[in-house]
Amino acid sequence: MHIAPYDNNNKPIVDVDHDLVPLNYFNIIKLKRGEVFEYSVPGYETCVVPATGTVHVDVEGALYENLGNRTIDVWDGDPEGVYVPVGAKVRITCVTDATETFIAGAKYDKVLEPFDVRVPELDLVQYGSDDTKTHRKIKHILGASHHDKVGRLLVSELFTVGAGGWSGFPSHKHDTDRTDETGELIETRHDETYNFRFKPNYGSGLQMLQREDNTPGDAYHIMDSSTILIDKGYHPCAALPGYEMYYFTILGGLSQRSLKQYFQPTHAEQLHTIPGIMDMVAKFK
């Protein structure tokens, strides 16, 4: 599903128990200096990530100051985040001229401890190649290194490297928990939500969603600030030539945090042609 860019007035774009992606929560808040936004999401753990600007984040009295260091856009520096336990009361205060801040969430039933993730603690992965048109960089905010501190939520930023090219290829899906005949886990149910940005911001791209192998699927024209909801199916995306693409990524697992991707059989041989792709797979665990 494609949600076209719009002014959400600081109200959730993907609210709790969404029809397509009930395991996800997503909001974008925009504040000016001194303005405050407060929230609590019962039943969901969340993560506060400034796209631009700097904020103070108060989680039930635990204060994380000066979160976020980017000014111009999401290419202007590395991300930072604050993990918020299920249902906790949060107060976000803008301390720069303005901020645009993402709030990512996943359904969970236990209350953990809050913590912040600063630039040195990011999990970074770069893989693919210019030759295969799959060159991209991933900055995991809540990635593998935080596995024992988070319930079901994975939060990352993904960038195409260069101008144009594919991301999320070879095509894969993660829409059901299932094992093979030996009992080995071969796929996990993880709902996924994206928010896209382009550089320059008038760029655009394509999100594919193929629900069955070798059966025609859907394609969505994505623009700056488009939101995509992935409930099921194989889902590669691409940026038009000449434009850089970014997407903020939220994954929420049904039964576990570690993501097990199932690669589309038709294109599975491409796993052997894309440099470093298995390192990318490992970082989503």
C-alpha cells in the first residue's frame, strides 16, 4: 500500500492495529524551537529518530539531550535514536530552529529499559556494486547489536549509493512464520513500513510488490515523503537514474525480533552475484 505525501499534523501515519501492518506504528512530528510533543503508545515499543534538527527526549524522567545532528536533510550526517519502552510517556522538545522527527514502533507485550543510540553505536553495512546496480548503505539504529535490549523492533536507514539503482534485491519476503521439512526456520512474519526521501527532493522511484512468485504484482510511484506498507509479498524498489534514494525502515516481528528473509526462488541465483549481501542479511538478525 502506498500512502502519498501529506501533512499529517503530528498524527500517526500508521496507527496502532493498522489493517495491513498491525505490528507497526509510525508517526512524523514537526516542531519549531521550544515546541513540545508528548506521546504514549500502549502495546508498542517505539524509537525516536530525528530526521533533521535536534531534540531533547524525556522518557518517564530519563532525559536524553541533544539527540540528532542533521540540519539540511537525511544525507547531512548520521542518525541517532532513543528506544522507548512499551507504553512509556515521552516528551520531545525541539532545541534547534526546527525538527522533523520519526517515531517508529512495533507491537510488544513486555516493558524493557529505555536507552539512547548515538553515532558511534550504529551498525553500518555497505553492500552491492555499481555493476549490479544494487549498491547501497544501511545504518542500523536498532540493529543486531541491540538484540538483547529490544523486543520486536528493528529500525534502520537505507541509502542507495550513487544516483539511481535497485534496493531490496534479490526480491525477498517475510510475511509468515514457517519452517522447512527439517524444522529449520526459513521465514519470519515481519510487517514493514518505509518512508522515502530523494535527493534532489523532486526525484522519485518505484516500489514493487509481487505477492506470488511468477505472478504479476503491483507497482507504486514513490515520491519524497511517500510511505509504503509491506504486509506480504516480494518487495524490491528502485530510484530513477540521476537521483539518490533514502528510506526509513521499520520492521516489527510477530514471534521474534530476528528477521529471516525468504528470497524469491526465481531470482535466488542473484544472491551469488551481489557482493556482501549475506553480511546485510546477518545484520537484520
